[in-house]
Amino acid sequence: MTLLVVLLMFVNGLNVARARGLYGIRAPAVTGHDMFERAYRVQMNTLENAAMMLPALWLYAGLIDDRGAGAMGVIWLVARVWYGVAYQKNPSSRGGGFTVALLANLGLWLGAAWGLLRLALN
């Protein structure tokens, strides 16, 4: 699951690089064309979310159940792809993917917290 998340981040980075070339946005600029800015925001938001999701995924997998962590990780990943595609088409349509990814992240964090609590109590 971790490798798939890293692959998603890599693909998002390639999308930003493609948009830079396509819309003539020279580094280090991060503004200048709406479609480039959408690609950039998808990349940054995914990086921000992955930084919160991955530790929860690892803790859940190690302390509760690796299959359950993997299933929630897949849900998160699919939702982030949904989010990214929707954001690129129309930023106001990103809510569904964002919400599902947020719920998967919340589930991972609640499971990780439960696992840590159980570990502390034993």
C-alpha cells in the first residue's frame, strides 16, 4: 500500500511537470495558469494528506490488522485519485473524493489510536 501511495505522488509530480511545460510555467513559479494551479494543488494536497495517512496506516497494520489497514489504504488511494481527477476537471467537484479519503484517514487514525491504547494498557 505504501508503494502505491508513493506511486500516486510520483504520478502527481509528473502531472505537474507536464502542466508546467504545457502552460509555460517556469520553475520556481507556482501560479500563472488555472490548469497548472489545479495540478499543483492536487499534488500538494495529496502530499499533505499522505503525510498524515501513512503513519496511521503503518500503526494500524502493526497494532490492529494489516488486511484492514490495506483495505482502508485502498479506499484512501481510490478516493485521492477521484479527488485529483475531479479537481482537474472542476475544483468545486472535488468534495466526494476528499470526503471519502478523509473518512478512510479517520478510520486509520482511530484504529491506530485504539491499537496504541491497547498496547499501553497491557
